[in-house]
Amino acid sequence: MVDPGILVVNAGSSSIKYAAFRQDDAAEPALLGKGQIEGLGTHPRFTGKNEDGVILGQREWPADGF
């Protein structure tokens, strides 16, 4: 069985941010990873990080579209 999780998404006018948490028997949810896509509508960039802040993925798209 997979432990239940929580996905938090914050969508703004020029960015989308997310965080994923594991909810097990601990009192506080444990961060699994987080990231964002910023520069929407101008020069989009994605960054995803693990719970320690280590970058797991990055991508950048040209300003004229993706």
C-alpha cells in the first residue's frame, strides 16, 4: 500500500509552484519535493528540487513560445 500524500499547487499570473508531501504516521507531513514554473507568458523556466533542496530537473523554453 502507498502512503497517502498531499500535493499543494499555487497558480499565479506568471508562475505555478508546487510542493508534494508524504503523510504517514508522523505528526507533520514530510516534504518530498517542490518546484516551480516561472516566467509564464515571457520566458518560461522550470526547476524541481527534492526535499533537501537539490535540483532534480531544470528546463528553459525560448521567449517566443514552447
